[in-house]
Amino acid sequence: MFKKILLAGDGSNHSRRACEKAAFIAGNTEGAVVMLVHVVDDLPSRTDVMDEEMKPREIPDHRKERVQPLIKYLEKEGIPVEVKHVFGEPGPTIVREANDNEVDLVVIGSRGLNQFQQMVLGSVSHKVVKRAVCPVMVVK
């Protein structure tokens, strides 16, 4: 049923809990693969964009290391994993990756913001639930 699972992960405790759920689902689905999407919210400045010599940037290694525990957990569980590190705003980027890659399920952790925090800050998981075209599992 859920053959292609997108796991939104940043290395936080919330994403680790989401990783465990994604591994459980993938482990019980023959042929399932987990696509770990790590969004780095570090957009270029306006002057960088206006610079005609702007070169594509690489995700720094120290940022990639944050999701290594998730990758190791999935590998230890015998789950095939594809890793994608991308720059962008987390909510829209996760939705774009889910929709463009036609995933069957998105698994994302929740920080558990209260109503005021959610109103002021917005919730990545809420944005993903509203805009993804596939089922989304929010792990508390």
C-alpha cells in the first residue's frame, strides 16, 4: 500500500520519532522505500540572487550530519533509504518533493506548538497536511 514513503527529517527528536514510524510501516510493506528529505532553511540573500555569477550552493557537511542518525536507524532496520538534502522553506519544500515524486505517504514529526505559537509561527506539519496530495502521518 505505502511503497514510497517520504520522511521529513531534520535530526530533531520529533523527526526521530517520525523515522521510527516510517521504518515500521516500510518494514511491514514488501518493496517499500523511504525517501528522507532534509530541508535546510538557509535561503540566499537578495544580493546573492541578483549576482549574475551566483553559483549553485552545496549543503554544508555539518548540516548533512544532522540526519545521519536517521539514516543509520533505517539501514539498521533493513529499510532501503534514499536521501535528499535541499535548500528551501520546510513546509512548501516538503510538499513539492512529495507531490513531484508521487509518494504514497508523508511521515513528519510535530513539535506540538500551542495555538498561539501555531498562529504566530505557523506549523510545518499543518502546511504539509493542507497541501500534499497524498496521505500525511503527523507523529507527535
